[in-house]
Amino acid sequence: KAQAAVKIAKRSGKVEIYRNGVLKEAQRRFSIESRLRDALAQGGLTLAYQPLIHLPTGEITGFEALARWNDAELGNVSPVEFIAVAEESGLITPLGRWAAYEAAQALARWDAKFGQPMPVGVNVNLSPIQMARDDVGAMFEEALRYSGIAGRRMTAEITESAIIADPDKARKLLVALKDLEMSIAMDDFGTGFSNLASLHSLPIDILKIDRSFVFSMLEDRDKAVIVRTILSLAESLNLKVTAEGIETQDLALALQKMGCWQGQGYYFAKPMNETDAFDYWRARWNFETI
Ligand code: C2E
Ligand code: MG
Ligand code: MG
Ligand code: MG
């Protein structure tokens, strides 16, 4: 029966299409890996900076640093795609190191432009693979020292899966980051399976509510319930909350009213290059309104 199916599929060209699909996928993965290796060696990646807004006042508290890659052959490749390849291929080690140094250096360059330390920080994303494999504490210590940036101006964004994989290792790492006076944010919160005990016992400062809950919370009662639950959980555990994916003023105002600490999303600004992010901040830093 299966053979008959293959025969029919062959006749209709479906096996060919399937085979081509798998081949194409493998080829793309391979070319991403080899071109990403070159890009990392030659400084071909950049960071984009998306503002983080203190919702009670509208002040810009910092920026999330997001990796960007525009390749001559592949064009713009989404970080969702190239971070996954970096994780599978081991390139996440040099990529993660580059991101930490580059974010700290960007702060130093902004401070130099401004003429004094700016009252903003930068968030850097950490991959669970990177946390399992690399000495991320030493990496940040060196990046901060190299750039002359105070640790309290940097936040590490981690995910729930990094803690589930190896809780003891995660604890040691987070404690090392806290020793540097860095903050820890739990990214994409609500999409994973963290247990409440670990949220309470690990030195986590911030929960970032995943944008899948935020963007439809005004139309979808279930989403609104989840957001409210995360906000009250955070209050009980003495954690701050950032809502990601705020695309409208209605959402910004609703979250402000609900007592959410910080917001991020296209309503405020899309991720911007280093120069535009600085100009965005300089034009607004002493104005306060959302
Ligand atoms: P993330 O850390 O959850 O970052 C937030 C993502 O949401 C970013 O996507 C951002 O551009 C997008 N976003 C922000 N506001 C809005 C909004 O209002 N609406 C919508 N629809 N999207 C919004 P991006 O830049 O494509 O990054 C995707 C993911 O790639 C990140 O998710 C993060 O997990 C990963 N990533 C990016 N840079 C790095 C990095 O340097 N290291 C590691 N390990 N991961 C990174
Ligand atoms: Mg993030
Ligand atoms: Mg996120
Ligand atoms: Mg995300």
C-alpha cells in the first residue's frame, strides 16, 4: 500500500518536491552557517536597539539589543533563523560574546556623545545553549571592564528553558551576574514551563510578558486574564514586569492602568540602529508622556 502511494506520488512529482524541499532546507542551513561564520569574523552583524519605556512616566529606561544580519547573498536573515543555526553549530559562543561587547560598547559610545553617562541601560539576550556551555559571568565581566560600563546598566534576558535544563548551573550563573550588579529578566514569560519556586528562589528581577499575550489582550478575555495573573504574581514575588509587543496607544494606556512597570513595542518605536536610537533618546529624555 505504501509502495503504491509512493508510486502515485512519484508519478505526480510529490516525492521530487519533498526531496527538493528537504535538500533546499539543508542547503539554506548550510549556507547560513558558513556565511554567519564569516560575518562574525568580519564584523558583519549589527545590533538594533528598541526602547524600553517606564509606563508610569513615559521615560526611556533603556534599550533591548537585538542582533541584525544583512548578508550580501542571503539578504536580511531573521534572528529567529540565524540564532537557531548559531545554537546548533556552536557559533552562539562567538555571537553571544560579540553581542555582550557590542552592547556595552554602544553604551560607552552614547555616553561619549552625550558627554556623561546616560541614564539608560541595555538588555542583552542570552541563549540557553550559551548559558549551558559558556562562562557567561566572565564574559560580561570582561565586556563591562573593556567598555568601562557599570554592571547595573546591563540586563541579561534569559528564557525559562535555560533554567529547566540545569537549575543549579543557572543559579550559579545568575548569582555571578548579580555580583556584577546586573539585572536579570525572564524573557517570553508565560510561554514556557517555569515553576513558581524557581521564580522565587532565583535572583530574577523582571518578567517580560510574551507579546502573544499582550497584543490581543484587549479583544481576548483569556489573554487579559493571563496578563493580570502575571502582574499579580510579579507583585507577590516582588518582581517588575515588562510587557512586550505593545503596538497601540490603547494597549500602552491599559497596561499603564494595570500597574505594569515597563513597556516595549512598535507603538513606542521599532528597533533602530545605534545612531537613531541615540537621537530618539536625546529628543525625548526630558519629556514624559506616553
Ligand atoms: P525577543 O528577545 O523576545 O525580542 C523581542 C522581539 O519582538 C524582537 O524580534 C522585536 O523586534 C519584536 N518586537 C518588538 N516589539 C514588537 C511589536 O510591537 N510587535 C511585534 N510583532 N514584534 C515586536 P527580533 O528582533 O526579530 O528577534 C527575535 C528573537 O531573536 C528575540 O526575541 C530573541 O529571542 C532572538 N535574538 C535576537 N537577538 C539576539 C541575540 O543577540 N542573542 C540571542 N541569544 N538571541 C537573540
Ligand atoms: Mg529578549
Ligand atoms: Mg521577548
Ligand atoms: Mg520573543
